[in-house]
Amino acid sequence: MKPFTYERATAVADAGRSAAIPGAAIIAGGTNLLDLMKLQVETPDTLVDVTRLDMHAMEAVDDGFRIGALVTNSNLAADRTVRRDYEVLSRALLSGATGQLRNKATTGGNLLQRTRCNYFQDTNARCNKREPGSGCDAIEGLNRILAVLGTSDHCIATHPSDMAVAMQALDATVEVMAADGSSRNVALQDFHVLPGDTPHIETVLEAGDLITAVTLPKPVDGSFQTYRKARDRASYAFALISVAAVITIKDGRFDHVALAFGGLGPKPWRDPAIEDVLRGEEPSTALFGKAADVLLADARGYGHNDFKLPLACRMIASVLRDASES
Ligand SMILES: Cc1cc2nc3c(=O)[nH]c(=O)nc-3n(C[C@H](O)[C@H](O)[C@H](O)COP(=O)(O)OP(=O)(O)OC[C@H]3O[C@@H](n4cnc5c(N)ncnc54)[C@H](O)[C@@H]3O)c2cc1C
Ligand code: SF4
């Protein structure tokens, strides 16, 4: 591992200033960053440890529920309010990684974890995300786990987070503090960006930006919520495809519909067109198929990952059927 210096931030404003210095990186739980440093995929000169900052609280606020950036995945999944009102989030968190990892992994770090593309993690391979302009060995390579939506000729990586998919279905907002101390809110929908011809840019964050919290709006009354994850093993495995759903049925028809998908795209995927197709309609097998067609209208398989298209159709139908029978 390349030598680096370590500093512990004691104030939120200082953390951003230190992290804005070229070569610096924020470290929270370290469960992703340290692995990538050992592989020489990430080679920061300085680590700015933010874990002593005051960002560990979860609290009800006027317009919903605020989750500090340092709340661990374990504590978030176990929180009473989350389990009662945001069940999809608790389920998604518990489907991720292992108990030990969830005890360290934080809310902010989870949103910013890097792709699990094998070529990204192999410094002998060509990877535009790791080394802009070098090429992409995954497109013609072993791409079974990679994306079928939102890809480009430069990158077909997926975003690996389960938590972020559930938060996408819950219309979460990310609170960010810039290095100059100013704060802004970014809708999670706009937080991650598509690869285009700059796959090394993954979010709208600037150097020195610190995630301070994530806010969920008030819960949707009486909603059916679920998180379904297809993966190679029952635990300790990332999603091949996942579906987060927050749905209400009124007078026998879909009413509130929020569906987000993991494992399909470079960002937690949400497409309002599917929700428009379902809203106001009576559940039926034909309607479920129509929703899947809309989701996958622009999908493209790359060989090994072609199976994701029919699997996505089956998963959508199964989640919508469960919602309609709930
Ligand atoms: C074996 C294994 C299996 C896993 N399985 C799953 C899984 O099934 N599902 C899943 O969703 N995840 C899984 N994970 C990933 C795990 O959830 C993430 O590694 C974890 O959530 C990252 O959080 P962290 O606090 O450790 O982040 P770190 O490793 O500390 O940081 C990750 C990134 O976020 C940045 N960062 C951290 N906090 C902030 C902040 N507040 N502001 C700005 N930048 C910040 C860091 O600079 C770094 O770039 C797995 C990980 C491992 C090792
Ligand atoms: S898919 Fe993206 S992350 Fe994977 S090798 Fe290609 S450019 Fe790199």
C-alpha cells in the first residue's frame, strides 16, 4: 500500500477544507476505501478521518427523518422508526454485506462506494473509470454483473449499493457541506451521474464536499414496502438485480408507486415512466409486462449479462403481484 498521512477531523468545517487539498480522501468506515487502497486502485496521500464528527444522529424532523452521514448501516436498519415507517430501507440494508461490515459501514460511505467491476479492481486491466482514456476491458470481457441500462461506450459499471436503491424509492435528499462551509441539498435522484464519456465522475460532488446527512420525506401512509434482491449467494453478495418498492393501492388500482432498481444501471435506477404506466391502473399480468417493457425499452445486454433482461421482467412482476395482493 502506498504510504499516506492520517489526520482526524474535529470539526465539520475543517474536514471539508482538508479533504479539498489534492490527494486527500475522506475516510469513514473504511470498508470500501481501504480495500481499494490495498489494491492500489485508490492511492490518496492523506486520509481525513471524519468518524469523530457529530454526524451520528437519527431524528424525526418536521418534513421527515434525518439520518446523519456517520450512522452505521446496522444502526439504521435496526432503528424502530425505520423498521416501522421505512421498511424498504431496513430490508435493503439487511440484505447487504455481513453483520460485521454493516457495523462499520456508514450512510455517507455507502452512497459513495465504488463499483465492483472486476476490471476496475485490477490495475493490470484497462478501465476508463480508474484511468480515464485507457479503455474498458469489461465491454468485451466478463460482464455478467454489469449494467444493461444507462451505459456508454466508455463504461458499463453498476452502482453496488442496496441502501441507495431503497433511498431512491423513498425520494431521499442528500445534505452536502462544501469546503467553504456552505450547505446544499441534492435529491438522490440527481446525486449520481451516468458515465457518458467521463465514467470517472460518479456524482455531483466537488472536491472537499462532505455528506453530512440524508433526509427521507414523511412516510407514505399504509404503503406496501419491500426490497427484493437476486444474487449468487444468500448472503455476502452484491445484487445481480434488486427492486425497491413503495406502493399503495386505492379502490383496486395502483395509487402511489415508487420503484427503484439496483444492479441494472450505473446509478440506483428510477424511471418515472414505469410509475406513470402503473398509476391509476388495475393490477394485471399484462400491466406488469407493460411496466417491464417500459423499464427495459433502452436496455442493452453485453453477452454475459443478457440474463438480466428476462430476470428483471420476472422480478418486477413478482413485486407488483405481491403489492396488489397485500
Ligand atoms: C465483502 C463486502 C461485501 C459487501 N456487500 C455489500 C452489499 O451486498 N450491498 C451493499 O450495498 N454494500 C456492500 N458492501 C459495501 C459496503 O456497504 C460499503 O463498503 C460501505 O457501505 C462503505 O461505507 P464506509 O463508511 O465503510 O465507506 P468508506 O470506505 O470509508 O468510504 C467510501 C467512500 O466514501 C467517501 N466518504 C465516506 N464518508 C463520506 C462523507 N461523509 N462525505 C464524503 N465522502 C465520504 C470516502 O472518501 C470513500 O470514497 C460490501 C463490502 C464488502 C467489503
Ligand atoms: S465497465 Fe467501467 S469500471 Fe468496468 S472496466 Fe469498464 S470503465 Fe472500468
